[in-house]
Amino acid sequence: MNKAAADEDETTKRLQDFVKAKLLPYKYPREIRFVGELPKTGSGKIDRQAFMRM
């Protein structure tokens, strides 16, 4: 595992732990993906349909 993947795993774990502390423990996100840029529509808004397919 390279350093970037290890850093991403650590960040994911920290985000999950933070959400567990703020919300009910069963509501934490099981999957977190890091992307360079969110998909946008022609008008510059976040394309939620494309985002959910990522």
C-alpha cells in the first residue's frame, strides 16, 4: 500500500469516527470515495444524478 492510499484510509477512518460521534452510530457512511472534482451540469451546478452513478 502506498502512502497516498494509507493517508486516504486514515482520513476515511477519521471521517467515519467523527460522524459516529455526532450522529447515531448506525448512521455513519460505510463507503467514502475521494474524487478530484464533482460532476457539474451546463449551468455549473452539481449534477446529482451523475454524482450518484460515480
